[in-house]
Amino acid sequence: MTVIKRLLCFYILHARASFVSRNKDRLPLLKTCTHESNYDIAESRIVGGVYAKENDWPFLVRLEFTDSIGNEWLCGGTIIDNHWILSFPDKDLCLIEFDEDIIESDPNKDVRMACLTDSIPKTGTKCWIAGWGTTYFGGSSSRSLKSAQVEIMELDYCKKKSDYPSYLFGPEMICAGQLDKDGDGQLDGGVDACQGDSGGPLICNVNGKAALVGVVSWGFECASEGYPGVYSSPAYSRSYKWIRESVEPALKSTTTTTTTITFTTLSTTTSTTTALAEPSNMTETKLHLLIMIIVLLVVG
């Protein structure tokens, strides 16, 4: 039994993902990272997309929350260190710390950690999302992991080109979806994260590494024209600094304000699932949490 040790939340401002089937939607083979490379002291379900194959996303976890009256909630998370998962509690970033070493406890040694980066790719850069969320707005969640390719949109570009009011955006957000390829003046739809994909990773190829550039945050419905997915970005300087200093205290140079909650009675279980359309044995981390955590993560 793995015990949750701490939950740290970084409050920014303000969930969702969707995916259609092409090889470009598969995450390419990229280098993953280690604690030493991420913390060097010296220095929504998918709409559109394809079913992921085994070990395509070795750092992605599925988080299932059950409250005291039996309501179940689904979101994603990303392993960013041996004891830490980064997820999203509605408009913010949260770090979940475990007593047990997540990577070393995997008997198959398939679990890896994503790479941290403080670099946000330029608008139009091809990146990838994945999740078990709904395949269309209001639909049912997927029993198999899906992934899709999306295009990055820097914050200023997204504010200008999307149909969202500018006031909805926090200072450390980015967008991802489809640029305006049909020339109608609106960002194209068709590929996105959706309900149940919140907290999952937006992964980009940064110098050959699987870099965590965004965390699925919010949007209007799923894959709608003019409304790309919006992501909290751990690559912005404040978020990047907070994450690294929370995981590796030796990096702290100044006082950082966080919200810390200590848990002693919560547990996780790890299981293996098989994809329906394509074989896909994916490691899932199921968190059975108390209602107070649901309030924190879902209501924000």
C-alpha cells in the first residue's frame, strides 16, 4: 500500500481533453528524465487521436477520486520525480507526494518520469496530449488510453486568435489545439482534451526529451472551433521554480508560499489495464481520497 504523504498546490488562476486516429497522434520515442536531470542543484480525455500503445506514456498516471457518498472523479497526472506526481485541481497546479518510490516500486521497471523544462515552444510547435477522458463533450470516459497531436499556442496568440474573453486567462497559461488551417479566421477544432483528461500532460519534444510543457486545465466543451484547450504551464518561471524547490528543497534560495496538506490515512493501488481497440497495458494509480480532497481538487 502506497501512502500519500503531502499535497502541495500552486494557485495561479483558473478541465478537459479530446482526440481522431493517425500515426502523428502517437507520442514519439523521446528521452525521459531522472531526479538528477530534473533537479540539478548545480544549475482531458482525448477527442480525435489514437489508442496509445504499451509504454507510450510511461510517466502518465490515471487518478480516480471517490468521495464519501460514492461519486467518482477522473483526471490525469504526470510523474515528475520518484515520489512526486504533478496534477491539476481546477485552475491550479498540485504536487502529490508519496512515501513509496513510484518508479522503483514498479516490478516491470517500465515507469519513468517526464522532463521538466523552463522553455515554452513557439506557436505552431507539434506536441502531444493523452488521457482516459471522454471522446466527445458529455460522453463517457474511455476505458483505454488515447493520445493526440496538437499545436502549441503561446498565451498572447491564444488571447488574440481564440474566441475566449481575455480575462479568463491566468498569467501562466498556454493553449493547444489546431491552428486556423482552413482560413476562416477561427482556430480549427477536432482535436482536444475533454472531461476526465484534466491534470494530464502536454508533452513536447524539447532537445529530444519528453518535456512537460502544460497540464490540461480548462476550455469550452471539447474540440470546438475557436476554442482550443487551455493548459496551466509548469514551464513558466514561477511554476518551474516552485515545482523544483518543492521536490528538491536544496534548491530553495528564497521563501516560497504554498498550500500544504498532510495525509496519513490515504492510500493508492496500482493496477494494469488492457486497451480494447489496441493492446495497451497501462499502469494506473488509483487514489481513493476523502471528501475534503475532492473539494480542494474539484472546486479549487
